[in-house]
Amino acid sequence: MRFLVAWDGSELSTQALHATIYTLARKGDQLLVYHVANRGRYGASEEFELESMQARLSSMLEEAEDLIVLVQRKDGIIEDAAAPRSPQPAGFSKRSMSDLLTVHEKDGAEAEKVSARIIEFASVSNADLLVMGSMGTKEASSSTYQRTTLGSSAHLAALKAPCSVVLIRPGYRVDKKLRSVFMVAVDGSQHAFGALQLCCDWARYDKDEIVCHVFGPPEFTQPIEEHCTGLLQQLMQSQKVEYAVIPTELEDSAGEHGDELAEAARQCRFRQQAFLVFGACGRQAENGLTSPDASPMSGGPGGRATTLGRVARWCIREAQCSLIITRIKSQVPQPYGLLRSLTAP
């Protein structure tokens, strides 16, 4: 899997990088660390000068020996930072600190320009997962907030990124000894099943927990619950991963407000290493038409509100916990229950 971490040197974006190295990535995964240079943003602070950031990154990646660190060269080619080049400079090391950070210049003053560069690079680099630190949009008006984090760029990138997105929020603690808890929302869509599969892939042996929230009326959710339970039972046997499947019948207004996961979000907030996990698209597209990834069990348009289509926007705006928002790159429909890999072919 290819991870793209948007890093600007701030405390929260550094936490996102640590979360990728110590919690999310597995041996053999690829890591790209990307920075949109914003000259003048941090005044005369030497800490955020590119040379200082390169040195900090080099130090942090010393413990990422199991990962393949990638970088985009000046010619646009993305390759292993440790790959030898000819001729090799004197004192060449396996991971020279000037080889680890991909830097692009920011053009324009708007936050949208930063998010646009991140989204563009996520597409160009064929990233499977974009990881960012995010305070949430409620803090966007704070001048201090604007100076110390990627700000609203994380919000916009999460909504428009071409790949799955992880948003690390304040309160998330990176500790390999802690149990990771994945609270997964499932509504029958392929994106939701992709979210569940991703958590199953990431869950560590005899360490982590998956809580599956299935949304909709009983006549719709029963086969989905059975499928989730069967999958998680297999995971329990092979990985000793604790799990629970919780059915939730939506209120009539849930589809309009997108607050189906409010209680799960509150539970996540008070856990030190927990994620609220959901698909970026629900069973029906936001334009009111059936989504290309709709489950054959959705019942078609006009049924009760059982879609999680608006959850992404609500969670990014309101939830104060860390989030995983999954997107499946290929939109070719599949039979119900067939889980797909989120990695690039």
C-alpha cells in the first residue's frame, strides 16, 4: 500500500506521520512525505525552513526501516529514496536527508490552493491513502490555528481526494502498545465494505478491536449483519481480534443531517487510539440517483433513509475524533459481499 503523508512540520501533521509509521503502515508498504512550501507563513522561524524540516524528517524515518520511502525527483519520476544514483555523491548514505521530502511551491494565498496541490499530487503519485493532521473546521477562524497546522486544507482534501483519507485529530496518541479501535459504519455499499476490509487488514494480532455499526431497518440490515459477523469471526480465529456488530435503525431525518455516527464519534473521541471509519460514498449518490457502488440489496431510490452518503461531510465538520474515509478507486460494480482490495493493481 502506498501512503502519502501531507506534512508541514506542525505538531499535528507530525502526529499524522508518526501514526502512519507506527500504527497504520505494515512491512513493505510505501511512504511518500509531501510538503507544499508556504514561504513567509512561519515568519523567521528556522524550525520550518526546508533544511531543518529535511533533517527532522530524516530523524523520524530512522525507525521506519520496514517501509519503502519514496520521493519525487526533479524530473517528476517517483522512486525509492534509497535507490543508488550515478554518480553517487561523497558521503552518500542509504537515506540521505535531502532525498526524503517531496516539496512543491504553494501558489496563491487561498487554503484551497494548498488542498488542490495535495489532491493533485495524491492522484499523480497513485497514492492509496492520504494521511493528514486536522483540527476540524470549527477552529478555522483562529489565527493561531491557521499558523500551526494545514488548516482547512485537510477538510477540503478529505472531501475531494482520489484515494482513501486518514485525518488525525487532537487527542490521538501514537503508541504501539495501545489497542487500536476501528469503529466502522456499514450500509451495504462497496465503499463501506472496503472500509471494513481495510480495518481487517490493519488489525494487529491479539491487539486491536473492530466495532461494526450496521445502519438501516432490520429487513435491510440482517443479511449485512450476517456477512459482517461471518467475516469478523474468521478474523477472530486467525488474528484473535476482538469485534462487535451493532445494528442501528436510522431516524427519519438521519439521511438529511448526516449525524448517524454521532454517538460512535463521541466514543472514539475519548479513546487514545481510535478511528471512526466509513466509506466516502453511501448507497445512493448525493444527487439522488443510485450510486454505481450500490448494493443490490439497497431497494433502489425512494426507500427509507439507509444511506451513509452524507456522513463524510458531517464527520469531517463535526466529529472530534480521528477519521478514516475510504474510497475504492475502481467503480465497477461487484456482487454483494465481495470485498475488494484498496491497493493499486
